Amino acid sequence: MSTTSNPPIPLSVPVLRGNEWAYVKECLDTGWVSSVGAFVNRFESELASYVGTRHAVATVSGTAALHVALRVVGVEPDDEVLVSTLTFIAPVNAIRYLGAWPVLMDADPTYWQMDPEKVAAFLTEQCHWREGKLINRETGRRVRAILPVHLLGHPVDMDPILELAQKYELPVVEDATESLGAEYRRRRVGRLGDIACFSFNGNKVITTGGGGMIVTDHAPLAERARYLTTQAKDDPLEYVHNEIGYNYRLTNIQAALGVAQLEQLEQFLAAKRRTADFYNTHLSQVPGIILPAEAPWARSSFWLYTVLVEAAQYGVDNRELMRRLRTQAVEVRPLWRPAHLQNPYRSSQAYCIEVADRLYRDGLSLPSSVNLDDDSRVCVVRALLEK
Ligand SMILES: *Cc1c(COP(=O)(O)O)cnc(C)c1O
């Protein structure tokens, strides 16, 4: 049956139906369009208060936020950072921007997040202390930080990771770019580690077109992040720079969008949850379709609703199903190719990877835009039932 006459159902598109126009117009009318302006400060303080951290520093992207966050917690060239292998590539690249190296960690089989048991095994079995430094036996390099990625809107099981971090004196940088609004044991992601990063790219939970944010409770980290993201200027009149900084500050126009989007966040999260509930209800009986699990200790933001397609039971494999859905104008996407399979990272250390490859093979993200209506939800479910 051909349903190509239906309007396409996109994977995830921004919805701008609040005060975006009004706030951007205010920027244009007042001339405050660049990286200084009231909306930047307002966006920072409102996001910090939403997440529950004392400080926030707005950046041009989530990737820039990660780059600076890793630098301010002390990651240096030739250090190593533990990071999820199953992720969009940005956090892994950010490690390399500093000349440091990723150690790629597997996902857990239930929630698909960085596996705390493997992190524990790696730190206890593969690392040892030498002259006050934690050294990776295999590479001889210093292990300097942990970078868990809260994938797809679901939090990482953070308590065991935070415990290990404390024991091994490692700062934790949360990549919360996909998971604004998600909760771990009743605390919002972004306030669990030492410092965290958000993204406001076009397909994230809220968008500023492009943008990011660093949040932390630690004033010295926030101050340093602010300094480095604004060209490390020590004297604004004489232009004295004592360090190499970056031009990473978000503009007022983008922050204006951010403030307007943040006003709609609760609505967006409710819509994502309605979509997840709908898919859960209607796909639970389909043989070979594994639904995403929400941990008892978690509240997911369901940023991208993702299922696993087990070819043997479902009858069609993931990539074939993806092609069919796309011809029916249902935009779906596989999970990211894990970092250990990406050319720049093939020679990086990947520790006991067993699960991430299967998730990559079987994972399929379904349309999850916050303006997805019931007709579209029905359409997606029907397309999956038809095969
Ligand atoms: C989107 C994303 C980023 C990067 O954010 P940008 O704003 O696009 O730079 C980083 N990490 C993960 C896991 C992401 O999904």
C-alpha cells in the first residue's frame, strides 16, 4: 500500500509558537543583537534556576560547552576521559579538541546508557595510582575525568558513577545535551556531576537555532568558563589576554529565542511524554519491537523515542524497516554509529564493548516532535504494524 501522498512526518522539528517573535523583535528594536544583552543573562539565570544549579554560562553550541567544561575541570593534553561510545560524536570530539584521549565505554543493556559496572571494572582492574595520579595501565596515560552522556532523554545511573568519581578523584562532566528536563532520583540532570552541558540545536528539547549552556554549582568553574568563552580577556580596555580563550558566547538574539522556548518547556515535555505513552501502548504487543525502558529511578524527557527492532521476531531488519518507513514519509533514524566504529576513533581504547554494537544495529528513533498530532502518531504506529 502506498501512503506517499501523506504529508511527511519529521523526526524532530523545532516548534516556535510562544514569545519568540516578540523577544527577537525586542532585540532588533533595541539594537542589542550581539553577545551582550539582557536576554543572555536572563536565559542563563532562568536555565540555572530550572536545572537547580547556582551558575550558568551560555555558549554558541553544546559542543563548545563540552569543550570548555572539560578544560575547566582540568583535562589537559594526553589525559584520558571516560566517555560513552554510543553517543552523537560531539563529546568524544570535544575531548580531542583538548589533545586528550577518549576511553570508550559500553552502554548498559536495559537503559542503553553508560554502564556503571563497566566503569567500575575499568577503574579497578585497568588503572592504578602512580605518584598521586590515576594511570591507565594499557596506555600509561593519566585518567582525568568521566563524561557520561544522558542519551535520548533518559538519565545515566549516576549514583554509582559519582561514587567511583569520588573514590578515584575524577570530576564528572555531564553531557545533558539531549536530556533537558529529565530527572534522576528526583533531581534534574545537569546538577548531578561537577559541571554539565546543554544544547539548543534545532532538534533538541528546546532550541535557539544553535546554542549551548554550561551549568555548575561551583563558582570558580563558572567564572573560568565565562572567561574562556569570551576570549579570556583580562583587561577589556587594553585587550590583555593571559590565556588562549574562545569566541564561544551566545548572542542576545539566540538567547531571546531560548527564553521564549524555556517558557514552553513544561508543555514540550508533556507532549513528548504523550507521544511516548502512545507508542508504548500501541507497540507493546508487536513481536520483535523492544520498547525503551524508563528506569524506576528516572523520569525521561523522551527527547527521541527509540525502539529496538529484532529482525528474527519482527521479520524485517532495522535498516530495511527504515527504508520502508521513509518511503511512507515517516522519518526515522538509526542510532548513532558508536565512536569506536568511527574512523577517527578506531584506534582509541574501547573497553569491553558488547552492547553498543547491538543497539547500533537495532535502534530506530521514531518521530518525536512536540507538535506531533494524533493522526501522525497513528500513522507511525500503523506503518510499523504493516511491515
Ligand atoms: C547535540 C549533542 C551535542 C552537541 O550539541 P550542539 O549544540 O549540536 O553542538 C553533544 N552531545 C550530544 C550527545 C548531543 O546529542
